[in-house]
Amino acid sequence: MKQMQGKQSILFQNPVKILSHACVGGKKEGEGPIGKHLDLIVEDPMFGKENWEESESCFLKTAGEIALRKGKKKKKDVRMAFCGDLLGQLIASSFGIEELEIPYYGVYGACSSIGAALSIGAMAVNGGFADLVLSGCSSHFASAEKEFRFPLGYGSQRPYSATWTVTGAGAFLLNEDKGDVQIRGITTGKIKDYGVQDPFNMGACMAPAAADTIYQSFIDFEMESVDFDRIITGDLGAVGQKLLFELLDENHKDIKKNHMDCGMQIFDEESQDTHAGGSGCACSALMLSAVILPKLASGEWKRVLFVPTGALLSQVSANEGRTIPAIAHAVWLESGKE
């Protein structure tokens, strides 16, 4: 049963359904525009743990537990999990999933990780390799600053092009049978590198990857911007959004009227001092669970192209002066409401 569509997409003959989902955020996320939609707000950034990394693992584990409870499932019912984060060796995901005792694959796509985890999870369910999959990801402001920039104790100033890594985690249960929202198709992104070296300007790094994946989705699925209620990118911020529009304009694709960026929506720019917006694996995951899926489930939106974006740098590559490649994965979501 071939389901390949165009150059790099898959159109599922039997759409995969999202049975349940959960989002857990930190104090700052709870104070932002999506706070009232979070399943749990954790006021303590340490989550009662001894270090930032353990805290992040606890965010992911808790999101998974809530998703299971909402889906009326037990951890033993889950055939496999696909999860990711920003930390070296995916330690936030692996230590978090360890406590759930679910067969696990680590997935890395930087801030696009939830797109990769949903894509691979959907393929596993659709292909008959799993009847219930958990896809999830996490990030933490403090653990990300420590790994990629400067530890908090250093007190470095952040330029206005910088984004604020979201503290939190999202978890999504995928199956064949039940759910108000379905995954209709996916487009696997290609790595794009336009030579940007500034780790404080993620929007400029990721915009080319987002533009390429969105354009290829339109071509592969033979659709246009108007066919979607929203085209939603991950965490480009204001700088990246402008570049995205310019790059798509070059290919005669205009998404300005129905584009939304998770990084620009998750915090309040005026009151929360997050500069260019939000970022991190949890940015797209929290927005997906708290805002996007509920609007699709209610029928307010019928069809969404969800395109999380990720910058594929590491401490090593940055210290060696390498440029920052990026990737974006698209997930075509549809409402189950008639």
C-alpha cells in the first residue's frame, strides 16, 4: 500500500487520530496568553528536583501521564514512544520516559522535534506497527541556556533578536480509531543552511527550512495557502516571519493572511520581555495542545498545516564557528467535525 505523495510527503489512506493530548508549562508560560489552556502550570522551575535537567524530565513524564489519563489509557497500553528535547544525548526525554516504562525511540529535530515525533508516530500507527503511540517533547529555559548559551549565573544580556526557551512539555497519544483531530499527511523537511552563525537569531536560521517545507507541501499535496485555515510555524519570531514571507514570495506563494507563528503567540511581547518570542521544543508542543488541537476539535478550524522548525546546532559546532543548519517538518491536521 504505497502512500508516498509527491517528492517528500506522505498522504495517509487511513488518517491517524489524536486520541488525547496534554501540555505542562512553567510559571512564565502560565502567565502568558495560553496559560488558562494548560493542563498544569508548575510554579517551581526546579519541579522539586535538584537540577534543571531532572526538572525537564519531570515535565515530560507528567505530560505523558496526563495524556494517558485523559485518553483513559494505562502506560502498559502504549506500544512505543517517540520523544525528543534539546539536551545532549536526549537526556530529558530518556530519563523522563524511563519512569513510564514505555518502549522508546529518541527523536532529535531541535525545536522541530514534535513535528518529527508526530510524523514517525503516525507512520508507525498507520503502518500497523503500533496500535497506540506516545509522541512528545520538552524544553526548559534554564537547561537550554546552560547548554547552548550561558549559565543563568553568568548574567549575560540577551539581544533583541533572541528568543526565550519555553519551559514545559507536550504529549500526544496517536491511534487508528478515536480522536476529534486526525493527521492526514506529513512532509519530511530537508536541512537548509543559509550561512547564519548567530545563535541568538534563530528566526533567520530557520526561516529557509520553513519556507522550503511549506512550499514542498503545497506542491506534493497539490494545495495552496487558501486550502488551510492556518499555516503555523514553530518559533521563527518576528524576524524569521518576515524572511519566511520573502522566501515564499520568490516562489509565488503568499501565506501572509493565514500564517501564525507559535513563538510569536506563546508569550505577551509587551508584558513578558521575551524579545523575539518563544522557542524550544515545548514552544510548538504547548501551542499545539493548548490552542491548535482544541480549535480543530471544535470545528472552528477545519484544516491546519503545522510546521515546527528547528536549528540544528550544538555546543561543538558553535564553538568551531560552524554555520547553523535548520529543518522543518510539516504535519497536515484536520478536524473530525463535519
